[in-house]
Amino acid sequence: MKQSIRRAFLDTVPVLTGYVVLGFGFGIIMKANGFGILLTLAMSIFIYAGSMQYVAVGLFTGGASLVTAALTTLMVNARHLFYGISMLEHYKGTGRRKPYLIFALTDETYSLVCDGKPELPAEERNRYYLLVSLFDHVYWIAGSAAGAVVGTLVKFDSEGIDFALTALFVTVFLEQWLSTKKHLPALIGVVVSVLCLVVFGSESFLIPAMLLITLLLCLYREEKQ
């Protein structure tokens, strides 16, 4: 068990550094917009969707309707549908852990568990999935709480803090790039995203990009086999 905890912790250190900063920024922005620590914590515990939590602040302050909030959430988090599909086989047999593993499958957690860890025995692998998911969740909650507390004690301009989200995605991409010699999947993601951004615009490119990336990655996987 100790070895599993150590392995999961070391693997999630890059996420720790990103989530604490990103969660801190979220806590600051929540406080700057007049929301309390309890709401910040509740969102980080029960919603746990970094980009959507940032977007939600704007929805709250803008008085968005439930329909608008629901559609926006679907658009922002549509990529998780594809994450979930690709993890069906990996999460099979995880038992009581499965509901939480599904809930906690963020971008960064997915980047750590998506290879399935075939070198680990089944039970240890399932334990690894759980520990990575739990560690990442705790990092996010801790960062959010710290930001909300500091935002209460110190007043400063929060403009630009939300750029931490973009910085974290870049960090995760670079970590994946450096950890593997096969860069074609990453290049497919970058090229398709840029093309869809140009064709569909910044408001509508996400779903077409994800669909096309999924199709190309499936073809790439079949070709490898």
C-alpha cells in the first residue's frame, strides 16, 4: 500500500503544482466576485471541473438561466465524453471505486491513467487509479480553499488570474510530449484543434475538434494493430 501511495503521489506532483496555483486563482476570483469560502469549497468538492468552475463565475454574476448554464456546461465539458469512452476497458472491474473514478476523471488525471498501467497487477492498478484521482482532487480543493482565504484577507486586482488554466493545459501537454517518443497523437490533437478553430471559430470549435480527433486516433490505433 505504501508503495502504491508513493508511486501515485510522485506521478501527481506535476498536477499538484498546477492545481494548487489554478485552484488558488479560482478561489481568488470567487472571492473577488463576492462569493464565500463555503460555496468555493462546495464547488471544488462536488463539481470539480476546473475550466467549468471558472466559467461558472461568469454565469453566476451574469444571471444566466439554468438552460444556459446546462448548455454551457455541456459544451465546455464535452471532451469528457471521449475520455470516458476511452477508459471503459481500463475501469472495468474497479468495483466500488468506479463511481468516484468516473466523477474524478479530469484532464490531468486522464493524462496519468490513460495508458492503463499494464505493468501493474490488476488490484494494484485499480488502487493506483483511485489514489491518483483522490490526490488530484485534494490538490484542487486545497488550492481553492487557500485562494478563497487569501482573497478574504488581501485585496488585489484579480484580472488575468484565469490564464493559469491555459498554462496548466500547456504544462500537461509538454509533460506528455516529453514522456513518450510517439508524438503523432499529440500532433493530431494540435493540428485538428487549430484547423477547427479557424473553420468554426472560438465559440464552436470544441465539439467538431473532439469528434475529428477521436476519429483520427481510432484510425491511428487500428493502423498500429
